[in-house]
Amino acid sequence: MLKNAMTADFLRSAYGGESMAHMRYLIWGEAAEKDDFPNISRLFKAVAYAELVHAKNHFKVLKEQVGDNTVPAGAVFGITNIVDNLQGAINGELHEIDQMYPVYLETARFQGEKDAERSFHYAVEAEKKHAELFNKAKESAKEGKDLEKDNFYVCPICGYTEEKDAPEKCPICGAKKELFKEF
């Protein structure tokens, strides 16, 4: 049960941001597919699923916070080209890594909100891998090339995303390889 309004506000904001990232990555994934970048499209879809995992985690911590709320959340908009869309994804991930989640995480720790702390920790650690994967995709796209065909694997507990093969154990939450969703 959440005891602190500030942590609850941060969870709502993070939920809003992750929800929008989920939808944005699905849209950009469709655009990548249309522009003949099927593997980058799958990366967008895999990370969209990871953002859904983050949103669900935040939402679950808010389970007793019933009622309407206005939710301020940052978002990137626009559909231009594959490189710009990937840069938008990178910018969003870096904002979460460098600005948003460190503040939210420290506030949850300070306020003793363990469930929120875990949810924020899972998200910020997974976002680091997302930024890395989007950077790799952007470098390929800048050369007019798609990513090499590899599968992407997403942890359904924390949103950690890996290419080629799922790890035996999630490096963030410890989930077993069998639980990972393949894209």
C-alpha cells in the first residue's frame, strides 16, 4: 500500500510515459516495416512489449489508488524517417535513464516505498539496454541497412531485452530463461 503522495504521483507519471512509449514504438515499428526494415521493426515491437511490462508494474503498485488523475508525462511525437524515429526512441530512453527514473527511484527509497522502488529499478535498468539496442539499430539505419536477423527476447517481469538468445537468468530480476517472450 502506497503511503506517500509524491511516490504515487511519480508512479502515475511513469505509467503515462511508459504507456505512450509502448504505443509510439508500435507505430514506429509499423513505419519501419513499411520502409523495409523488418528487423528494426521487430526491435521496436519487442521494446514496446517491454514498455508495456513497465507500465503494468507501475499500475500494479498503484492498485489501491482508485480514482481519476491528471497525469503529466513527457513524450516524443512524430513519424519522419527510420533514423529520426530511432533517435526519438534513444532520446526518450536517455531521458528516463538520466533524468526521470533516478529521481523517482531515490524518492521511493527515501519514502520507504519498496514496491515502487522495485518497479522504478526494473524500468531504469531495462531502459539502459533499450538505449543500447536502439543505438545499434540507428547506426545500421544510417547506412541504409536493417539489423541482422536476430531474435529479441523480453523478460515479462522487468522488461529487460536481449538479442540473439535469452539469458539463463534475467540480469535485472532473476527470471528464468523460459519466461522470456520471443520477438
